[in-house]
Amino acid sequence: MPQSNLSDLHTSSSSDQGKSQLQFPLQFIEVTLQGIAEIPQAQQAAYRRSGYQGTPVVLLHGFLGDSANWQGVMAEISQMVALDNGLDNGSAIDLIALDLLGFGASSKPPVAYTVAQEVAFLRAVLQQLGLESCILVGHSFGGWVSAAYTIAYPDQVSALCLVAPAGIRDDSFCGRYNWMRPVLWQTPVVDALLWCLKPVAMLFRQTKTLELICWARRELNRQPAARSFLVDRLRPEDAIDTVEEYISVIITPTLILAAEVDDTIPAWHCETYAELITGAELMVIPEAGHGLPQNNPTAIAHSLIKFIHRLRSGFPSEPA
């Protein structure tokens, strides 16, 4: 069983569940997606917010994640702002972490999910919150959505931060999770079979692998957008909405944060974004894996604070 693939998924989805969760409870609004015929009704959007004043910074989670993944970063930034650490004149930051459509506590309509739907959902949420412009921060799948949103609505994004971003076509991904198709069958027979395999897994010392498979089934059934992307995008020709052909039009000040030890998003994906976006700055977080917001919140918070400070000072890139 390809345990490493499952470990990558598990690592990228794990959430911080510390004291910061009490500081940033879920809030809800209803939004209607414009131009998305398959989702005509109002949908629920769940988000966490640190404040209502200052520069709006919108945080988008990765694949199989939700807004809770950003709570450590939100807590770090909130503390830094309170201490005026690295910010001029004590300027405030309004942090908003969103559960994307089909993830977390946001609505989960029964559709085949696309990046265009997520872009429309994000657009509707920002309009409902009255945000004409924001700094957009996206991790992994959220980075893909952030880049696509910036391409579609460049005037609504004052700056962009992509954290180990997905969205670059890579045919090596195709087939990586083919073996999981039976695990995703919507039948109780699969659950019964997995339960019956427990003694066999113990005998062959594969208990951890079986636990990861059971976790993946539960999580993918709970997050239909993630399940849809795995089931519907198993061939190279299914990569119809990656953004590598369009990101060269982005002129928004951009910071790209890469993980030094990333087993999910190859380094060349981050490098492609950095090469194609005019003036983009690429930073590598040392000894970090793919789950940067969850596992390296201090490094992410400090990088974002410095980036925002440079923007306010008129220097979007790190001085040479």
C-alpha cells in the first residue's frame, strides 16, 4: 500500500487545535455564486476573523484542510500586531481565514468541483463582507485558487502570497492516487471490508497503513471538493484549469513561500510561479514540510508581516 501518498495528504490536512481556536470562532454568511449555473442557490460560507479594522488579509487553506489550519498563523500575527513588532505606527491587520466551497463548515453542494467555482465562491464572500481589495494568501490548493482569483480579478488583490502553491500542471501527479478509487466507493461494503482487515493488518504490521486508509476514506467523504478532485482528475487531459499558461499576466506584488522538504508540491512548481510572475520574490522555509501554516506558523507569520511592511514602505520585494 502506498503509505507515503497518504502521509502527504494527512500532513497537509492536519489542523492546529490549540488555544487559538477559542480566539477565532467560526462565523457564517450566505452567498450566491454568480455565473455558476450548476450552483444556483445561496450557499453557506464559514470563516474565522481576527478583527474588523486594518489591512484585510484573506487566508485560503490547502487540500483536505479548512480555516482551522491558519489559526496558529492568525494567533502569531495578532500578537505581533499587538506588540507593534515590525509594523509602522501600529497599523492593524484584519485576518480572515475562509473554508472554501466543499470544505470545512462551508456548503458542500453535490457537484463536480472546479477551481472556477472556488473563485466564484471567494468573489461572492469578499463582496458580501464588503472587501473591495485584500491581500490574498493561499496554501497549496488555496494557492492555486488565489492565483486563479488574481488572474480573474487583478484589481481586487493588492498583494499575493502563495505558500507551497499547487496549480501548475504536473503529469507525474496523474495516477498517484489511482489505487484509492475502491476506497472512495460510496458503499458500506468498503467500511465492512476495512474493519475485517484489521487482524490481517496487525499480523503483517500494517496497522498504521490501514489507519491512514480509514482516515482518508472518512476525510474524503467529509470533504467532497477534495474527493471530487481526486476522482475526476486522474488523467493528464483532466488538468484543464491549471494556471501556468496565465500567471505571467499577474503584476500584483507577490511573495512565494516554499518548503525546503516538501513531498507534496515539487520545488519547481514554486520556481515556476516565481519565474512567471513579474517581480515575484521566492523564499524557502528551511527544514519545513508541506504543511507550512500548521507546522511553521511563526515562520509564515514573520514572512507575512515583513512582506506587508515592505508593501507599506513602497518596497514590495526584499532589498538586495
